[in-house]
Amino acid sequence: EIVLTQSPGTLSLSPGERATLSCRAGQSLSRSYLAWYQHKPGQAPRLLIYSAISRATGIPDRFSGSGSGTDFTLTISRLEPDDVAVYYCQQYGSSPRYTFGQGTKLEI
Amino acid sequence: EVQLVESGGGLVKPGGSLRLSCAASGFNFSDYNMNWVRQAPGKGLEWVSYISSGSHFIYYADSLKGRFTISRDNARNSLFLQMNSLRAEDTAVYYCAREAAVGVPHTDYWGQGTLVTVSS
């Protein structure tokens, strides 16, 4: 099982700033298998990025993904108050089918 | 609009059973693989189970040790999770999640979840 480690645990920034969220895999994985989600309390998790760099339908271009191998990054530019959420990375594997990082809480 | 609505959660005693449902709409349910994912209080997301579009392939998290059974009824656009021998550590919000139809597997739409509380 590939372990995903996200950092920082909590990120506190101001509106208009840029957020950089990290997801490190315990072993190299195909960039195709890495996704990012936004999760607000009481709501359904929302797919932001898949295949490490591809934005999901309807996701603004303020959200971007990058990385390869063991290091992946979600960047949120021009932060807005509505971006407050916990962000998770997810990887697709053989067993278990999916694993998640522990999440980064974004405060604005 | 894709919608996934979970139901069936509630309070159950340790050792008890519960059956969760997920009603799908806004897409051709029978074309999509589906998953259950859970989130324990204060914890992160944990994948629970997967079922292919035609129910031919089914997978579970090792930690469940045969206590949970996933199923689906494509005629009723519904996904199910039968949970037996429930333990306190099964307390969580349970989400159903659709898997993207093309490309590498990832979950593209999720429901809002249903809370399962296992306590005496």
C-alpha cells in the first residue's frame, strides 16, 4: 500500500495569496493516478484535479496541479474566502483501490 | 446534473447490522463503477469498497474482514452497502462515489454522506 503524506497539516493565508499544498507518496507512482479533492464540512467531496494536472469539469483555473514521481502539489492562486476547506490527495492503486492523504486544512 | 444521495445511516449497537443505500440520478448508472468511502470523526477519508458497472468485479478494504457486502441494482439506479458485525471503529460518515467513465480510475462525483454511529 502506498502511503500519501500531506503537508502542511494546516495552512493559514490571506485572501488574494497563493496556497501551495504538498502530497508526498511513499513510493513513486504514475502521475496519472493522483487526484486532489476539496472537502467542506457537511458537503460532498469535490474533485478538483485528476491525473495530477488535469482540472475537473467546472473547476476554475485558480486551481492547478503539478508534480511527478513521489512529490505532487496543488496550487490555489488568488485565494478566496470560499476556498476554506480540507484538501485531500488520492492515489489509485491495486490494493486497496484508493488511498488518501490525511488532508490539509486551509484557513483564510 | 449528477446526484448521489445516501441513506440508511443511524445509531446501531456493536455487533448489529445496517444497510446503506445510494440513489443515483442524472447519469446512466449502469455504465459506471461505484465505490463506498468513509470518514471517521476527526479523521481522513478511507476507501471501503468497489463494484464494477455490471457487478462482475468487487473489492473491499482489507480492514473490513468480510463484514461488509457491496451490491447494486442497475434497474433501480441504486448502490448498497450491507454492514454486519459492526464495531465502534466503523463509526463514520459513509459516502458513495462514482468512478470516472474514461481514463485512469478516480472518483469524480460523491454524495453528501450518511452518518453511521456504532455505540451501546
